[in-house]
Amino acid sequence: MPSFDVVSKINIQEIENSVNMVNRDIVNRFDFRGSNTKLTLNKKENNILIETNSEMRLNIVQDMLEKRAIGRSVSLKVFIFNNAEKASGMNIRQKVDLQQGISKDNAKNINKLIKDSKLKVQSQIQDEQIRVSAKKIDDLQKIISIIKKMEMDLPLQFVNMKK
């Protein structure tokens, strides 16, 4: 029976490349000279820490990170920008969480959408992914297009398409 999995995974290597490129850009930019601006990627906690000394530079670094991520084919839905907070001295610190995995609520919403489509498909929630199976591959492709049309706040990938 044909099936596929709906997952939400991030490519941590591409995010690391984006962070390194932004750090390199910061060193080379004239308006960042002497500002002690830096980005730090924490792979264990799945977050990025931005430290700088002004709100304007923080916004510029966010834009730079988003542009570099787009260039590396990373969805912007991965980034959750938390509120900026004061750090030591005159510095500002912002934590950017990296969103990975499908939460139970989002999985239920996707599952409900699949059931409401009235196609002959079965879907089951497995940890942080959803397995969708059907007798016809055409039905699976219709489900993929339905899920893509749905506006989700997390990046979804369709993997393990089996015939």
C-alpha cells in the first residue's frame, strides 16, 4: 500500500552555514565595526543567540540571518524570534528558537484536514510525524497538495514515499 510521512525537520548544517556567513558579514561590514555583535548556534538546545549593542543592529542581523537562510534553502518558518532582553552593559541579547518536529496540536489539525478531505486515505500520528497511506498514489498526491495549501506556522516535508 503506497504511503508517505509528513515531518518537520531542520537541516542543522545549513543553519550553521547561515550563522557562519552572517558572522563573516558582520566582521566585514563598516557599520558593525567595534560593536561586539555575534551570533552563536547551540545545536543541543536548537537555538541561536544574537548579541549586539543596539536595537537597530539587532534588526539588521535578523534580516541578514533570514536572507542567508533563504539563500541556503532553509524555510523562515524554522525561526522563532523571542523578545530582546538587556544583557551586561549596553548589550542586547535575543534568543532565536529553531522549530523542529510536529506538535500534538498541529498533528491533530493535519490529521483532521486529511479526514475532512473525504479521500480514501488513512493517517496515523507517530511521535513527531504523520504517516499517510492509501490504495492509490493519486490520492496521496492530492493529500500533499491539500496540506501544502494549508497555512501552517512550521515547515513541512513529505518523505518516504513508498509504492
